[in-house]
Amino acid sequence: MYELEIERPTTVADAVSALGGEAQLLGGGQTLIPTLKQRLADPEKLVSLSGIADMQGISASGDTVEIGGGTIHADVAADGTYAALSELASHIGDPAVRNRGTIGGSIANNDPAACYPAAALGSGATIVTNKREIAADDFFQGLFETALAEGEIVTAVKFPMPQQAKYIKFVQPASRFALVGVFVAKFADGVRVAVTGASNDGVYRWSEAEAALSADFSASALEGLTVSSDDMVTDLHGSAEYRAHLVKVMTARAVNAA
Ligand SMILES: Cc1cc2nc3c(=O)[nH]c(=O)nc-3n(C[C@H](O)[C@H](O)[C@H](O)COP(=O)(O)OP(=O)(O)OC[C@H]3O[C@@H](n4cnc5c(N)ncnc54)[C@H](O)[C@@H]3O)c2cc1C
């Protein structure tokens, strides 16, 4: 790692003031610290978000659960207010990752195989930043790309709670990331289906499955659908064709389990 400064503000306003120049936000460090160790980034300063009390915790109001951007995966896993989300969090990485990694860091990083982006997109969540609120449909913009501006901080994520929901991932056993993961959420006005791990463009909604499941919320409603392997990821863990196959299988399992 390069020599660098670290600041530990206790308010969002102080974090914003600490940014500038070659400074970078630090959430749980589960992605950023390995990146620094490999010398793939060399910020002059890290601005840690872990001491900001306003970015911690989980609260529910009506059918919405709001999770502070600095909340660690282990706390989401233990909460249980939005059961499908808590279960998702309980299967992220390993205990070390879950006790440091944060929902804000995961959403901001938008790793194409990460779990929270599927939950946010599948639930129709709203990403709250220090500047604005962004619908998940507009937030995720491709591999590691989001609508965030330079230095914009994810302070919270608001999830509308569906009638039924489930996340199922086919685990990449070395990392516990999703080889393919599917989040299915059934609301009064329709079903949302978000897929992670599969596409070269990162997390996406499978609109054909949403239409079929909105008409008939059962795995059999998916039977006539085909998933194209065009634009799917091929790597040493699986081919594009294998991932396309998994998308349909994981969706059916999520519907059955929901
Ligand atoms: C071994 C291992 C296994 C993992 N398995 C999984 C898995 O199964 N599923 C899964 O989804 N993830 C997995 N992860 C990733 C993990 O969930 C991390 O928590 C996540 O990638 C990054 O969150 P973080 O809080 O550690 O962010 P950091 O590493 O601190 O930051 C990541 C990026 O986000 C920025 N950032 C951080 N917080 C904010 C914020 N609040 N607002 C704006 N920008 C911010 C940083 O500047 C940086 O660019 C795994 C990681 C490891 C190391």
C-alpha cells in the first residue's frame, strides 16, 4: 500500500468537507483495501464513513425499511424486518466480510456479481445520498458504474417491502459471490426480477419473467421463457450458456421458495 492519510469524520457534512483532491471514501474496506494492497488505486487520503452515527442502523416505517449506508452486512442479517434481505446479507462472503462490509459500499461499488444490487433493483429501492434520492432503476448503470457523482455518499437505502420475496444465488464457492443470483419480489401491482452475476452489463431486470410472474406467480409460468446467452459473462467459473441456464433455474427456485 502507498502511504496515505485517513480521516474519521462523525457527520456526513464533515465527510463531504474532508473530500477533495485525491481523497476516497472508505466504507468497510472489503473491496477498497485489497485494491489498495494491489496498488490498483492510490488515493492521498481515505475518508472513513464508519464513525458517522447517522449512517448506521435499520428502521421501518409502514411498508418501507430504511438502512443506513454504513450499516454492516451482519447487522442487516440479524435484523429480520425484511426477511429476504436479511437472508441475503447472511450469505454474503464470510463472517469477516459481513462484519466490516457495508450496504453503502456494496451498492456504490456495484460489483457485477454482488448480492445487494440485485436486492435493491429487485425491490425497487431508493438510494439516498447526501445530495438526492435515486431510484434503483436509474442507479445501476453497468459494470462497477452507478449514477453517483464523484464524492457523492450513499447515506441510506430505502426498500419497499414486498408481499413475498426471495434471493437465491448459485454460489461461486471460492468467494461466495454469485455466479448467478436472482432476487424476486412480488408486490400488489406486479413482480420484479433482478439478476446479478450473469450479464456483461451488470445487474439487470428480467422483464419477460416479470410479465409472466405478474400474471401467474408460480415457477411453471417461466417454462416457456428462454434466456439468451448473448451478453452473458464467460469466465473460468462458467460459460455464457451455463449462466443463461442458471438465470432461469435460480428464478424458478426463488419463486418456489418465496
Ligand atoms: C472474500 C470476499 C467475499 C465477498 N463475498 C460477497 C458476496 O458473496 N456477495 C456480495 O454482495 N459481496 C461480497 N463481497 C463484497 C463485500 O460485500 C463488500 O462489502 C463490498 O464489496 C464493499 O463494501 P465495503 O463497505 O467494504 O466498501 P469499501 O471496500 O470500503 O468501498 C468500496 C467502494 O465503494 C466506495 N464507498 C464505500 N462506501 C460508500 C458510501 N457509503 N457511499 C459512496 N461510496 C462508498 C469506496 O470509495 C470504494 O470505491 C465479498 C468481499 C470479499 C473480500
